[in-house]
Amino acid sequence: MNYDHSYHAGNLADVFKHLALTLAVQAMGRKDKGFVYIDTHAGAGAYALDPGGEHEGGIGRVWPKRRELPSAAAYFDAVAGLNPAGALRHYPGSPLLAKALLRPQDRLVLFETQPLVLQRLGQNLGAGKGVQAFQKDGHQGLLAQIPPPEKRGLILIDPPFEARDEFERLTRTLAGAWKKWPQGVYLAWYPIKARGIIAAFHRKLRESGVPATAVELLNRPEDKPERLNGSGLIVVNPPWQFLDQLLPLLAQLAPLCADPKTGSRWSVRLEGWPGS
């Protein structure tokens, strides 16, 4: 899966993690003191929505129902900012979504490994105070940025899951970051295919000592482990009322995006464990 491609932009996985991200940024902003937002896999920041792309099963289904989801207004406002004519033509990535909600006292720190993608990211973000973008591996860059001088921060870890060891690396990054800065708020996205792989990932994360909650949204039954059946978020130190807002929203979102080709079945799952 490569989420730096317009074919995937705006799919259900994007909608899920970006709804969660906007809720988390809003929650962090309820305190006057500034915070840093760190994005380990920033991408280009904005994407064209081409006909036939996966967005048709994600934001394409949700967009006409946006007025029925008032708790997601900030997310839809950010999407609307790239589509002033009303029709869906472009989709914002996580850096643009975060920037739309951050305040003058907040900062963005973004990592992207590909130079051309980093160039596009700069063009899409535009000039702005408090924005830093680095051509660097985000797993390594994150550890160099924490703890931040603000003492408050929200970190999104959103790997492309193209490498075989991506789950292992995500576990190491989360464990290392939490041990260095246990006060940070962490959101880490992962795809759901084979349940055995997910169970092993959760087990290893528990064994690492990181206290976390796993929130999952599935739009297909898990009877075919070779396909993408849904995705999840590991949440560490959720802001106040974050989960209370996210879970009802996912219960509204899931029926809209359940795959009719596989029986329109969906589920929202929650699993949590304390630290060691």
C-alpha cells in the first residue's frame, strides 16, 4: 500500500485516521498552552481525487452525509477548504488537516523521505510560521524531537506498510518514544488483513510496556486475510473525551462505508491494556 498516491487518497482508512486526528488536535487545543504536532510520514499534503479511486468507498460515501455528522465538522471543513466549488476534487493529507486546526502558539514538525514529495508538501502547505519539514526517516526523526520544549505534543505515526518488518518497526518506535517521553499523545495507524498478525502486534506492544488502546474500524469480514479488511489506531495517552467522541462517530461512519460486495458487514472494536 502506498498512501502517497491519489488512487488511495480519501479511502476509508484515510477518513478514519483523519477524523481521529482532527478530534485529537481539537482536544489538544482546549488548553491555552501551545503544543507540537509531529507527523512521521507526512506525504505530499494534498491529493487529486481521480475517478475510480478508492476515495469512492471512503470520503465519496461520507461527503454527502456530512451534515448528519456534526461532531466531524472540523474535518469536513478542512476537506471543503480544498474544494471551494463543493464537488470533491482534492483531498487533504494529515499535515494540511492539522495546519487548518493549529493555533499561532502551536508548531508542526513533518518528516518525509522522498525529495519530490517533500517539495510538493512545501507547495501545498505554503508559507507559515512554526512549520518545519525535514527530509528524513520519521521513525528516527521523532526520537530527536521529543520531549519538545512545549512539553505538550501530538504525534501521528502513519507508515505505508510496504516493508515486511513494518509492524516490528512501529512497535520499536512507539516503545522508544514512550520511554523517552511518556507524557506525549501518540496515534499510530495500521492496516488490518490477517488477524494473527494484528494479535501478535498487540501482544508485542503490550510486552514492551506501552499503555495503549487499540481502536479498529472494519468494513469487511475477516474471512480473507490477503485483502485490506479495515484499519486500526493505537492510541497512547488519549486526550480527555477523545475516545468518547471518536467511538460514536465511528459507529455512524461504518455503515456508510461497509463494502456491499462482502455483505455490508462492519464492526468497531476497542481493546486496551495498561503498561507494565
